[in-house]
Amino acid sequence: MLLLFPITSQPPHAGRFAVEIPATEKRRAGLDIALRLWIVLDEYNQDVVGKSFYLEPEEPLGRLSRVFFLPVMKEFIAYRARARSEPPGLIPGARMRGSCPMRSLPRALQPAC
């Protein structure tokens, strides 16, 4: 299973589950370091690696480091678990019970919730 998260230059709205990409990570990933960029974690596509039309057989431009991405993915997993336990009708990106979904990330990676 492959999860594809959008990267945007648009600042996320309050209550969205997104994290800003630091300059060092933008360099590693081959992204424009002059732009402020966010990974949006409350919307994504699922795909199967061997059958993906999203993956190109070319060399990647770069990638995010594990030091940056693993804490983000741990928060994503916790977020999904909370979202599944919430009553129907709640917007997945909305704040849940007054909490910010990324508070356990290192301070430099925390969004403004």
C-alpha cells in the first residue's frame, strides 16, 4: 500500500492536519527552498505500488529524511486512529476535542493550531 500526500504552497486553514517542510528537507527532496511548503496529511490518495500510475520509472528528485518523516507518520497514524473512533459527520481535518493533532512533534515541526 502506498499513501500519496499532497505538498502545497498554500498555508493550511486552521484545524487542518498539515506540517510545514523545513528548508533542509526541501533541499533533500529537491523542492524549491524559496517557497513555504506544507505536507497535507488529512487528505491523501492510496495506491498499490506494483500497479501505480503515479510512480514514474525515473530517478526521484530527492526524498525527505527519516528524522523528519517518521515523527510525522507516527502522528498521521494516531490521527487516523482518532478519526476512525469519532462519530460520523465530523470533518476529518477538523480539530478533535480541542486538541492539535501534531502537538507531540518536535517544536520546530508543530503547526500553529
